[in-house]
Amino acid sequence: MSDTTYYQEKLGLSPEVIAFGKATEDRLKERFEKIDETAEANQLKVLLAMQECRVSEGCFLTSTGYGYNDLGRDTLEEVYAKVFHTESALVRPQITCGTHALALAMAANTRPGGRILSISGKPYDTLEEVIGIRESVGSLKEYGISYAQVDLTERGSFDYHAIETALKEYNDIHLIIIQRSKGYQTRPTLGVEEIGAAIRFVKDICPQVPVMVDNCYGEFVETAEPSDFGADMIVGSLIKNPGGGLAATGGYICGTKTCVDRAAARLTAPGLAKEVGANLGVMTSFYQGLFLAPTVTAGALKGAVFAANIFELLGFPVVPDGTEERHDIIQAVSFGTPEGLIAFCEGIQEAAPVDSYVTPEPWPMPGYDSDVIMAAGAFVQGSSIELSADGPLKPPYAAYFQGGLTWYHAKHGILKALQKLVDRGLVKKEKLCYHSVM
């Protein structure tokens, strides 16, 4: 028995699950090599940006109060702008999460009487109250900002005819938004080149309207970003990919100087904008997290590919499938029953380094329209670059798996989730034995 097998069995995996996982992993060696190549290119891109921006030990010093002349904060924003090839960036611990960053970017770059147009269908659930699709205090709807959307085609691609119709129908569009990742939907994630083609299309019709891309879960998955293909703003959370698992909070908005300046004025106050905002001692984690982000993202990406292949072989619908090109770290697996979704999340929780002994329960989470089950034993609360899984308790009962600070932990989490399904009789042992010898 190898050391690895010994520890796997000590951690509660059966010989059948271990063998099935090993056989699946062996078939993915070439795929993993390509992921490593992307990670190396992105690692060098981040390294070069830090060197060109002259990151120094002084950048890690704490600032308090107003935060005037904060070298670390200002240099970090230069680094982000250089990494994502934009004119400017806003990277702050005062931005509490991805939803906050997106709400900030939208509110700052629209005005009463204007309209936001989504060309990638309905946005992520937590943005429904921000926009006003669901009533909420302080929504953009309350401020006289309208919303319209163009759904993706049945195949999950942009509907160019419908987009053109909408752009010509509405003469009050202030902002066009695109969501790169799938959210709680089983549609494909949009690749940066596909997003770029859509941006070129809308710019040909409405060149003056800025385009914002929700970039959450997609950073460093490819060697390019939507900002390389014409996006006026890309927006995300530091407790996802770019924080590398070390950032304890924060969000970013990278884009044109005009868009970022508006967001900064909205975050702090007109006249103050980017000049204030103490770093409160988080700079080391922000810099080091960004430096590690390409490698951490690669580990999470391998986990997603592994999960797709594991559960596809067992007959569960997966998005993306086991062979598709990846554009984010999220893997959707549809179980068709609440029991399957719950068992999967319980397995992920048991694989965690933190709170492995607790059992996740579905609950009415704020911002969602149904009970949600969430599994995460993370060092940073809610960090979805760490091993986690969640999903709404409604058909198709899909689990959305993401993260893993290392590939090895992601792999163990997936096998632990599979073990839970086997233990509950939701996956037959015979299937594991058959596929492991294919």
C-alpha cells in the first residue's frame, strides 16, 4: 500500500473510490499539462507587473485613518491595471464582496433615467435585488435606472439578432453587462474570445456605451482576460481567484480611467475618490495572494476538470463536460434529486480542513429565491477559491463545485463527495469497478 492510499483510506475513502479516482486522473495527464502551461504564462505576467511597478517592502506597511499617500494601496492598483491591461484599477478591502463590486460599478456608471442591458441573460441571483428584479431597499430601480436583458441562445451563446434588436429599441442604455460565469445556471461559461466578439458587435452599434464584464471565477483560467478584448470594466472578488486564498476580503474594478474614477467616487465620496481608504494592514495578503493566484487557480481548475470527468462517467449531467475547454473554475453537476445534492455537499464539507465535523443544512440564504445548501470549511469565510460547493434546493438540484487551494485537496474533496453518494446508495459500487478498468 502506498503512503497516498494509506492516508486516503484513513480519511474515509473506500478502495473502489480510490481506484476509480486514480484511473480517471491517469487519463487527464495531457489536460493537466495544458493547465500548467497557462498557469506559468499567467505567473510570469503577474511577476512582470510587480517588477515594473517597483513593488517594495514599503508597500506592505499599514495605513489607518484617511489613508492618504498609501504607497501599498496605490502601487497594488497599478499592478492590477498592468496585469489586466487596463488604464486604471480600484482594489480595496472596503469592497466587501463580488456582489458589492458589481453593484458599485453599475451604480457609478449609470444615471437616473438610464438603462442597464444584460446581453448574457439573467444575472447571478444576488444581483436581482441590486438591479431591482426583486424588490429591495436601495436598488437601482429605486433610483430610476431601468433594466432589460437578452437571453443567451439555447446552446448558451450570444443571440446577436436579439442583441441588435434591443440596442436599436432602447435609446436610454447607459451600461451593457456580461456575466462570464454561469452562476446558478447550467449554461456554458463564456470564453474571453467569445466575449470579445460580443463586445465588438455592440461597440459597432453603440460605441459610446461602456461594457462591464462580471469576471468572477474566471481570472487566470485563460492567458487573456475580457479587458484584453475591449471590456471597459472587469469586476471581481478577491476571495475568489485573484486573492489566491490569502486575501481575507476585498474586490476589484479594472477598466478605463473614466469608469474606475466614477466607481472610486461612489465608493468613498466625490472629491475624495481614490485618494482615501486605509489599507488596515491587509496589503501583504493582497500582494502575495495575487502572486500565488495563477498557481492556486490552476489547482482549482484541475479539480473542476477532474470532477467533470468523474461524474460524467457515472452518468450525471455536468457543465462543462469532461472534454470542453474551460473558462472558469466552476463545475456544475446535476443530481436530479435533493438527496444527491445534499450528499455531495456533505462530502465536500467532510473533506475540509476547517469545520469538517459539521453537517451543512439547506437554509433561506439572503439574496436567493430558494433554500441553498453551502459546503465550505474555509480559512476565509465564503472564500470560493477554497474547496467549496453549493446549490439551490430546486430542480435540477445541481451542485456548483469550485476551488481548492491545492490540486490534491480538490481531488480529495471530489472523491469524498463521491464516497458520500456511494454510502447513500446513490451511486452503485459496480459502476466504479467497471469504469476504473475501462
